[in-house]
Amino acid sequence: MTPRERILAAMDNKPVDIVPFDLSGTKTSSMNPHAERKLKKYLGMKRSEVWGNYRFQRMHMHEDMSRYFDVDVRRVGESFPYPMPEEAMASKQIDEFGVTWLQGDNGLFMPGIENPPLKSADTSNDLKAYAWPDPEKWQPVDVLAEKAEQYHKNTDYAVCVDLPDCVVQYSQYLRGTEQWMMDLVLNKTFASLLMGYITDIYVEMVKSVLKAAGENADLVIIPDDMGGQNGLLMSPETYRELIKPCHKKIFDAVKSVSDAKILLHSCGANYPLLGDYCEIGVDALNPVQVSAAGMETQRLKKDFGKDLCFWGAVDTQHVLSKGSRKDVLAEVKKRVEDLSSEGGYVIAPVHVIQAEVPPENILALAEGAHIYGGRSDGNQFLPENAFHRFVK
């Protein structure tokens, strides 16, 4: 199989020749700049930096490194030029929705939001009067379409189009997480109206991006976190009443203009909603946060393995950050054994690899993916072979 065929087969829950592998092929499997810089230094790689998203401190992996790891998917998203323009590194930035972001401390922490702009809104007129973004200008459509075309026509990798944060997350950004969660219980009408505005804008943005990308988009990733460490952020009933219709409308929009598969990114304890995701057209779930309640991989495969592909599951929270090489190899082996039978699994880290993850453990992740995924003996990732790999 080609990498593209392999990824698409896995997302269709069909058998594959080797287990697909993703590292930095999507926004949520990428690396924090500190982690990537340490890895580059360890490998002796001197390549210019390409930022995937400065605000959220995610890198876009250099093609030489992607080929070294032999990953099957390539990310299509807006990238920043090198060197980084000063305005992109400002400590305070306002996004397309009017949300003011405060940059974290040296890229070690997620950014914060200053005074959510709709926190005090309480009527439909407040929402109607708000300066909503033009969906046609929200994303750099021409840039995304050109990158998708280059990857699809010139390589055999699966092409993943990164789409922005979705209705749940932008509701929290605009309203404030605490106020929005109170709305779900105490002010459902307002919550529904707010999410309706965001949904309509998202639908038009999706259509614009995917019409331009055409057949060059193999899959799209849509981020919207419904889970926390110990459970959902809302009851299943609230999800089904207020949020699921929004997601269905967005996923239907994807399907209406594209054959691209849908990769839903939702952190945390998502088990109670997996059946709902399948009903509304999700093809794969990412990041499969195995450290969260109810996300045991054997259970996930047993209950939903025929309908849902699982993308991720290699624990970043504990194993990659704190474990030994042997711990990482054992983790990859377990996830492959639990999730890959009859297809339906893509090996990847649980979310962005953070600054504390050592280069040796990133290499162990790749080694395990190669060995247990049936790709190679993984010897190229052993410390004695990987060290100064790119020095000439």
C-alpha cells in the first residue's frame, strides 16, 4: 500500500499492510518548539524552523524529518514564514473572532484569553450586533488549496487539511469556559443561539476550503474538546440536545463538498459519546487520551472498532514525558495490540509532544511504531544510530 492508501484504509476500518504512523502529520500530533529543537539538536539536524501555529506553540515538521520517521500523512495548514515576523510573536493578539489571546511563558504553557468578548452578552440582539468574521476570510483558502495540491500530486502521502477549533471551543473562547458551561444548564436558549452563529460561519468556511482543495484533501481534522480527565465536560443528554446538531451540520457540510474523511479531535473521556460521533459521520477519533476515564483501548476496540478508527493513544501525559525507552516501546506495543486488528488504528502520540518529552523517547516512539507496526526493525532510531544522524 502507499501511505495514502494505508491511511484511508485504516479510516475505513479495513485491513492494512502495516500499521499507519503519524508524527506531526496533523496539528494535534505535532511538537512543541522546545521538544522539536531538542530533537533536532540530538539528530544534528540544521534546518530552518517552520511554525504550524505560534499562538499554540506547534511546529510544522521539516520534510527531511518526516521522511526519516517514515510517517504516512502530511499536514496542510497555514504556516508562518522564517524568520518569524514580529507581529506574529506579539504577547497580545486578537483573532478573527475578536478574542484577545495572551501568549504564555516562553512557549511552555498554553495561551490565555483576556476578557472573553461575549462574556456579558445576554440577549439575541447582543449576538446579532457582534462583529462576526467573514467565513470566506477566516482561513487562507488559496494557501491551503495550493499546499494540498502539491502534496497530493507530487507525493503518495495522505493529505490532512487542518481546520480551526470548532463550535464548543470557540463558544468557550467567546463566552469564557465557566460562563458557557453555566449557559448549558441555566440559559440553553442563549447557548444554542451562540453555537448556531459559530456553526453557520464554520459551515461556510468548510465549504470554501474544501471546494478549493477538491480531491486533494484526503482527510480533515476538526478539533472540539468534549472531554476532561475524569469525564465529559457536559452530560451526554446536553451534548445530544445542544451540540450534536451543530456537529452534524458541520460534518454534513464536509461530506456535501468533499470525499475527505473526518478526523475529530476531542481530548479526554469521550467514551459516552462515541456512538454519537459514529452516527453523525466521524471516521476517526483523535487523540484517544488513554489516561482519561473510560478510555481503555481494549474496551474502545471491542465496542466501536467496527465503526471508528482510533488515531493516537500513545500516552504523552505519563509515558512519553516520564517513562524510559522500554516504557515507550511497551506502550506502543500495547496500543498496537489493542487497536490495530483488522485495521482501524493509526499510531500517534496523544496530542502535541510537549517540551518535557526527551528526544530519546520520541525516537523510541518511532522505533516502536516501526517494530510493532511491521514497518522495519527500527534500528535507525536506536540512540547509537540516531545520534547526529543528519550531520554531514
